[in-house]
Amino acid sequence: MAASVKTAISMQEELFKEVDKLAGELHVSRSKLFAMAVRDFIKKNESKILLSQINNAFNDHPDSEEIKVHRRMKRKQLKNLERESW
């Protein structure tokens, strides 16, 4: 089990009241609720970063060499189709 670390945070009183109420409704301590919230935030942020990396990977455009290869493949495919008996 990981060691616990104590910390102090400041927040607006209204937010504190909401946290206290929610902790009571969930039958968990405020500390547990904060830990759950931070863990959830971290996971969402990791997902956001991963999605950004995936989007960046698919947003790249072919370089000049890839374009040349694509053109050669297209010509070869056209030649193959011309030889086919339909």
C-alpha cells in the first residue's frame, strides 16, 4: 500500500460546502473524495494527451518520397487493370 501524504489546500467556501456534501452522499471522507477527483482528472488528462498524439499521427501529410511511391503504385495498378480481361 502506498504511503499517504498530508497536504493543505485553499478553496472558496461554497466549493468546500459542495465537496463536504458530496463526500457525505458518497459515504467517503473528503480526503478520499479529493483523491478520487485528482485521479479522475489525471486519467482524463492522459486520455486527452493520447488523443492529441493520435490526431497528430494521422494529420501528417505524405512527403515527396511517399508521393513518388504512390504515383508509381498507381501507374502499376493501372497497367495491371489494362491487362485484365473484363
